[in-house]
Amino acid sequence: MHMGHPEQLRMEQPNRAYEILKECKLCPRNCGVARIPKAGTPRAGYCRQTDQLKVAYVGPHMGEEPPITGKRGSGTVFLTGCSLRCSFCQNYQISHEGIGEPMDPKELANRISHMIHRFRVHNVNFVTPDHFFPHVFQTISLVRQKGLTLPVVMNLSGYQSIEMLKLAGEFTDIYLPDFKYAHSSLAKRLSACPDYPSTALAAIEEMLRQKGYLTTERKEGIGTTGVLVRHLILPGYVENSCEALTMLFVEFGKRLPLSIMSQYYPVRPQKDSSLNRTVTREEFDRILNHARDLGFEKLYVQFPENLRQDLETKPSFVPDFSSARPFE
Ligand code: SF4
């Protein structure tokens, strides 16, 4: 749990991060665009965001893993835009379509404080924050000034730069990174980043160097610090999933806490036909058995039959960010 920082350190790191926006290299896309221009209009890079922070949702969310959700929910902050923009994104309304409202860090800090007091959430969970890291660091500094002692979760795509993670460490208690792809060709086709496997492995290594494996407090089993890696199963890509788990095991060992997610839903039509369906029980079993055979000791799993398989009706766990309450 975070113990507080001297005032100077609080503001230095956000300022350093804001400098990077002048030729943006906040993520491994390294667009180099002037999101804070010397003069004229701010530019946007691959993430389609400028220097204006945009926020899609601030509120409790019950759909994370048990040590993150607990009984009262995780205090999520969904930011508009994404540096990865996967074709199948489950949150495409915010990552691709730009739903969200402009907000400054002070207003966001106020909303987070309100959420903490109203819902008594277990943590503050920034979802896909890396393209807004400077604003997020500043927001965390402001909330900490108000007395925040809850763990801060960085919920990340895995496609992060080491330099930015080094800055993020000061503002983070729990890293929740994805490890999506073992195959570069798949990463290229679905997320336009063939370097994803090596970049994400290096990023997770840095997260583990900073925080170690996820640890939980005894009373309610809520996560306090550390790393929990997630893998979303893509229908039709069992080999990619099995190899991704093997890579994680070889790199980080059996004690790495791992969440295997089978919630994939085709939220919009995909060119790749297998991505227009949900994950089958057989696919899920092959991947879960592989994880068990490897010997992972701490697995969080979502069984597909517990999730809706009817393609006609969008399941309730797929958020609708055009609504004021996306998760209801
Ligand atoms: S954060 Fe956005 S603009 Fe900056 S490097 Fe990444 S994709 Fe490009």
C-alpha cells in the first residue's frame, strides 16, 4: 500500500512525463507527434489523442478478478483512446470510436474521490492509461494529496515502454498487464504491432522487477501490490494461447499469477471468421489443461459456460459506454 511522497517528487514525475508529449514516445509506437505543440494545434498519434485528457467512465466495476474486485468493486477509470486498438477490442466504443468527455486531472481527481467515498471501492483502477500517463500521474498525485491510501492499479495492454514503466512505478501498486500474443503475425494482423510478443515480455519483466508477484491482504484477499498477468483467449487461436502461456511460464515461472479469460464476444463484425463467434468449451479446456500441465500455481479462470453464448443478444458483461452506467 502506498505510504505517501514528498511534495516535490509528487509533481516532478508528471512534469517529466508531460515533456514526453512534446514528441510523443509514451508507448512503443513512438509516433513522435507534438501532442503538446510549441505553437498551433496539438497533434494526435496512433492512439488518436492529443494533450486533452478524455474520460469515458469513472465508477465501480464488478467484473475483474476476485483480488481486484473484492466485495465492493474495483474503482475503474476508463480513458478514451488506445495505443493498441485491437480489431476485436471489447471496449471499441472508447478505443476506436472516441467516446468520452474532456476532463482535466483536477476534475478527474474529484470524481475519483467521490467514487471512493460513495462506493467504498477496494482500489483505483486505470484502464488502458498509457497514452495518458502524464495526466494519470498528475491525477494520482492530486488524489494522494487528498489522502488516498487505496492501491492504484494500472490495467495495461502489455505493449508498454520500459522508460514509461520506470516513471509509472512511483504511481502504481498493482500492474494488471495483458499478454495477448505469442505469434508476431497475429499481433501484426489484429493489432498492427508485430513486435508485441518481445515488447510485452520485456514490459512484464520490468513490472515484476518493480512490484513482484501479486500479494493479497489476509482479511478479504484483496490485492495490495504486485503483478497479475491476463490472457484473453481468442476463438480459433488455441495455439497462440498455449504458446503465450508457455512463454510466460518459461520467462517468469510457476509462481506468476495468471488470469485466463474466456469472455471474448464479437462486439462488431471481424474479417477473420473465427473471431465472429465466442470461445468453445473445448478450446477453453485445451488451454486450461496446458496451463495446469505447465504447473502454474495461481490461476484465475472464467469458465465459458458461465458466460452467455447466445450471439443474438449482447451479454451484460460487454459494456456500453454510450450509457451513463456502461456495466449495468
Ligand atoms: S501514446 Fe499515442 S501518440 Fe504517443 S507514441 Fe503512443 S500511440 Fe503514438
